[in-house]
Amino acid sequence: MSIKPEPGRQMIAELLKIDLNQEDFIVALAGNPNTGKSTVFNSLTGLNQHTGNWPGKTVTTARGKYVHNDKTFILVDLPGTYSLSANSVDEEIARDFICSGVPHVTVVVADATCLERNLILVLQVLEITNQVVLCVNLLDEAKRKGIQVDLPRLSEMLGIPVIGTNARDGVGLKDLKDAIDRVARKGMTLTPIVAEYGDEIEKQLRFLQPDIQKYVKNGVNSRWITLSLLEKDPGSMECGANDTFFKEALPQELTDSLYLVRQSLQQHYPDPERLHDHIVAGIVNRAEGIAKEAIFCKKADYNDLDRRIDSVLTSKIWGIPVMLTLLGMVFWITIKGANYPSQALASGFFWLEERLTHFFLYAGWPGWLHGLLVSGMYKTLAWVVSVMLPPMAIFFPLFTLLEDLGYLPRIAFNLDNYFQKACAHGKQALTMCMGFGCNAAGVIACRIIDSPRERLIAIITNNFVPCNGRFPTLIALATIFIAGGMAGHYQSLVASLSILAVIVLGVVVTLAVSWLLSKTILKGLPSSFTLELPPYRKPQLGRIIVRSIYDRTLFVLGRAVIVAAPAGMITWALANISVGELSILQHGVNYLDPFAQWLGLDGFILMAFILGLPANEIVIPILIMSYMSTGQMIELDSLQALRELFVAHGWTWLTAVCTMLFCLNHFPCGTTLLTIQKETQSLKWTGVTFLVTTATGLILCFLVAQSARLLGLA
Amino acid sequence: MEKLIPLHHLSLGSSGEVRQLTAAGHTRRRMMDLGLICGTRVAALQKSPSGDPVAYEIRGAVIALRSQEAAGIMVKADGNGGIPHSEY
């Protein structure tokens, strides 16, 4: 038997590509940030998962499935939130999904080392739905810290199944699956505790709830919805009901009585904030009470080690130097480590290119076909893979390691004061960190900032952090032009320091532009800021490698390859189809050249950036191809050959510096622009981002080029 | 009357109990989401390199707050944990 689901439920299901008519069970995964929720999700689903936007992190709803007791369970990973009060996009997503009626079971993942705070969310979820399983994760960490959790007592007090897990070692997952299965099949009747709010509120709830119940959608808890209606501004005549939770508009008499009830509550709580306080306090005190009975702490100083690490990593003297050293080391290992495999891959690809050319000649295929496929497509692909893959395969695991250790929030903590002075949000530092991997991911990560103004600032400035598509360009230019004259070991050291300088410049530009935006088109004061510094965690090396290679490296590389193949062909065609005396490309280059010279670049470079709009990875291959089409054919199998090619086209150190500057500060790639449009729902802000980033690059390049020339340095 | 101090005047390493939240609206809700209500125990743990924000222990979690937010949280310090108001 299949019942046609109602529209709202259907919509959410379609959004998540879930077929409601199937016999599968749908499980929502909720929890505070930093509870190991992603690990629970990954351990349950394995690699059998799919994310809409960015894999690996819970910035958007990831989905996965597993089979247990012959039933398929579809797991939806919700964004990590502290509450369901819908103060931010993430909270709204989480709340709407839990109360949409789509999930058969909601699993709340809680951190055993910080259970009391986590219980607040558990109690909030229990207000919305009865079908809940609590997963107390990180039990081993808790044990090490001398924290003991009485799981049976917790389960008894909450009235729901409580399962202890160490998701990263797979401990407790079978029990968790069993509990989800039992709740989903309604094999056990749950009678969760209900938070109580005192006589006055309870009286009004009893009075209104039965009437309201008739109008709310299936699966939405009417006690909870009545409570949230009571909390609305008492002066307002509007009932505050919207179609997320209601089947139809409330009739006049019901909104009238709602109005009266609010008026009468106002007698008891003159300030609406007092009413909200009272309701929240009801939940928080309940959580505290439960924690007192079920959680025992043997050592008072259980977080001592973390505090001692923090007192170095975030100290006045060491905080910033350690941060820069760590970043510098990451770049050094990346550059040093990528050197040999890049060379090897390049020679391999070059060898294969020769064989391909021989084959084309042997088969007697026309020259233009060889040009399009080998000189155009193959060469571009070969560059993208040989130059991008090794650094990414080293950088991503290292970066994920820092992330897993819990270091990234400390970066935000260290830098917050600067962001505060720029009237921006401290969590912008976190979104910048995500931008290192991919700016589109960084833009999505901006959802963690609730204030719309500060979120826009973070989105507009995210591009000032070089993503992995731009690192290879920066590394290559820094290696051959800045560190070019150095001997072996110093070369990678100087190159790393140059990259570090580029990053620091990116941060400075980010702060300056954020400040400028705050003073002009995005005026305002910093909003509230709370940042959790989670406990340091032992990293899981195996998982780091799988996640960073599978979810990040291959994902980013795949996207680059898809763009690079057609772009290589198009560029080759542009460079080889002539109109009049010159190729189409050359016409464009000549047109751009006078302007580009002002910026310390040349027409080819500017053209390459423009043609590279779909993806930053292809800027250098396009440039190489354009230079090559104008004469010299060089066997391009090493960075030294690249240097010779560039120098032959009039490059100096200034050209390299300006190209690096423009690489750091120019319009975002196509994917990022689309993401900005999606996230802001506004063409205007997408356009503003395009203009602000490009203008910054133009101004910086112009200033550097002109000052260097004026001073006679170049 | 007992002496209350704003949270950012609580000296590092000492603790106290929240007695009053003067913040309003969104900020107030954010605090409450973290379990920061009247009666909650807090301890000042660590300053960031520039002195602001400061990390506090709240219900077993470590939360960094800017002085702007902490100023809206009035606490009763244990013992001599706070800097007396008159010094400011």
C-alpha cells in the first residue's frame, strides 16, 4: 500500500532526492557541532554516501544508506547546531527537516565529554518528535578524562534508547543500528520526558493545543508548535503560523484566542524576553538535572592537558608565530613532497604525448585533429593532472589533519580581534580555512555565520584565500622566479616562505576589504560572536587519508579535468584559427596588451585569466599554449623549461610577482560565482563579489608595477 | 547587596556564577543556546593573543566570547576572583 504523501513532506523529500513511496526508513542525524557526528555518519554508511555540495563536512545535508535486518535505512546528516531555535540557516534546515515528518527516526549524536550542554539539544528535539535515539559518542575520550556516563539511567530519565559509541573504532554501531531499527519499526513505544514550563504556561498550552492540533501537518508536534506560537510578540495581531508546519491558515477565532492568550501571558511576563528565558530555563535546568544523576566526573581537572596546549597555541607570545610556522610547514612539505612526483608524472605524460603524435602521423590523420586533441586537450589535461595532483594529495591530508586535531577553531580564536576591528565575524577565519581547499566550499561554509551582513562580507572576501586550483600556479611561479636562483634545499624553503607571504597578504587584503565593506555598502556593527574551542582529538590517520583523497583531492581534480578538457580544445582552436594575419587569440591579446602592461602583466596573461574563468587550474596551461602557438616549440617537461618559455616572452621577476598578485586577487571561478549566486540568492551580490575582487587585483598590480618601474627596480 | 561584575572582568583562572543577562534579542538567544542562563557556573580560562576574545568554560564546553558579549553577562565571582568595578 502506498499513500500519497502530503505536499510539504513531498517537497522536502524531493529536495533530498528521497523516494517516499519506497519501503525504506529515513533517519535524520542531528547534533551539536564537534560531536563526531560526521564520523558516526561515515561509519554507518561507509562510502555509500552522497553530498549535494561539498563532501566530507556537514556544511550541507549529506545522505547515505545502509542495510540492516533486511531493511534499507536512508541517513540524512543535518548541519551541526546548538539549538533548533532557527537563528541561522543551518538551524532552520535542521529544525524543518526534523519536524517535516519525513524522518522515521531522529538520531541525536552527543559528545560524552560535554554531555550536559548536548542534552539541551536532545530535549529540544524531544519537544518536536518522540521517535528519537540518543547516541553518546566519544565514550573513550570521556573515559580517558575520567568522565563516567550511566547510559541505562540516562535512557530511563529521557525515555528513549541511549547507545554509547566510539564511532571511529566502530564500537557500539551495531547496537545503534538495532536501536534505530526498533524505533523505526515502532517495535518499542517511547514515552520521552516532556519539559514542563510552570503552571501558567502549561494552563495555556492545555487550552490551545487541541484546537491548534487540527491545523498542523502530520508529524508536527502540536505541543511544540503551540508553545512557539505563544512565544511570538504579544503585541502582534498576526498568529505567526506559516505553511512549513500548517496544513491551512488558522481560522479567525483561533488567531483571536491566540492573541488573547498572549495578552494574558504578558501579565505574567511583561517582557517577551522573560517568557523566552523562562521556556529556555525550563529545558536547560532539566538538562542540568539529568546530567547530575547520570554523569559522574572523577577528576575535576579533566581538561587540564587541553588547557595547557591552548596556553601555548593561543598565547600572546606564541599564538601567531606557531600558527604561521604550522602553515609554513604545511606548504614546505607540500612543495618539497610534490616536486618529484610532479616531475615523474610530467615526463610520463610527455612520453605518452610523443607516442600519441607518432600514432596520429602513422594513421595519417589531419594536423588539425592532432592539434585539437593532443596539443589542445591532452596537453592541458596532462598539465592539470601532473601539476595539481601531487600537491593536492599532500596538502589535503595535512590540512585535514589540522582540522581533525581541532586546530582550526584556534586559528579563528587567535585572529578574531583583527576581524572584530574590521567589523567582521570571527568565524570568517574558519570559512577562509575552508577556502584553501575550494572557494566554493568556503562560500558554503559561510552558513555558520548567522548575521546576514557579516555572512555577505565573508562570502565576498572568500576568494582572497587561494584555493587548490591556484596553489599550483603560485607554487610554480614562486619556485621558478622567486626561488629560482637558490640551491636545492633553499629553493623549496624560499618557495614556501613566498607562498606563506602570499597567504598573509591574502589575509591582510581580506581584512582591509572587509573593513571597507563594513564602512560603505555593508554598514553595521559586529554582531554577537560565540566560538566553541572543542577538545583536541587524536586524529584518525586512516580516515584522514580516505577522506582527503577520496572526498577532496579526487573531487577537486575531477572537476578541474572536466573543465580542462574542453577548455584546452577551445584555446587551441582560438590560437590556431586565423582571421586576417593573426589568430583569434592573438587579436584578443593585442587588444588587451596595452592595458595589461600597466598592470605589470602582458596581454597573454590577462587573456589566460579571462579564458580561465571556468576554473583557475587551467590558467597556466592556457598561457603555455598561447605562448607556444606564437613560435617556439619547447619540450615542456620541467619547470626549468617553463621558465625559459616565460623568459623568452619577456617575463621578469616583476611579471611573476604581478601574475601571482593577480592570481590571488581576481574574479572567482565560474563554480564559485554560481555558488555565491545560489547562497545569496542575488545576482547583485554575485556581481559585487566579481567587481570587488577584480578591482582589488587591478589596483594592487597597478601599484606594484608602477612603483617598481618608478624606482627603477624592473 | 552582593557585588556583580561583568564576565570579562572575571580574572583568568577564577570562576563565578551568572546572575543576570543584560544582552537582548539574538545575542541573548545565542547565549541561552549554549546553556548560559542565570545560575550557570562559568570560569575564565584563556585570553587570545590580543587579549580579546577570552575563552570561558560553560557547562563543560570551552566557548570564546568577545568582551562586547561578555559585558552583558553579570556574574558573582567566587572569592576574590574578579577585578573590583571601582578600578575601572
